[in-house]
Amino acid sequence: MGFYLRHKDFYNQPIRLDKEQQAKPDEVIQSFCGAYQLHEIRQHLWDFLEIAVTTDNYVFDDPGERNNIFLFYHQLEEAIEALYVMHAKKKY
């Protein structure tokens, strides 16, 4: 069982955002969108995915686990695109 699954209660809430960021999450999104262009994020995500599915680490031996990583990648990319759309609408 993974580390985060063993500590669900703690990790099922924001842990990186301070109180101010939690009160103004749109500022966090603006900062993120200002720091990275969408093509850069796609490249970083692809690099993470490629490393995960090509590693010799036993955690990724199961084809079902590798499939879950691909599904998560796809959904995360959609979420990031949605953030960029929201950011662009607020910007203009």
C-alpha cells in the first residue's frame, strides 16, 4: 500500500497551500499559469509518464497500474487545460 493511502485523512486536504492561498486559490492558478506555458506542462507531464512506464521499478510491473497512470495523465491534462481556460477568461 502506498504512503499516501496509509495516511488518507491527512493527505485528503490541501497541505501545500497556506491559509491565504486556500482563501484565494485563483491567485495560485494565476501564478502557475504565469510560470509555465501549456506546452511546457505537456512536456513535463509526458516526461513523468514516460519515466513511470519505462522504469524497472516493481511498482509499475502490473499492466493495470500502468493503465491507471495513462488514465490519470489524460485526466490531469484535461484539468490543466480547464485551468488555463479559466485563467485566460479572467485575464481578458
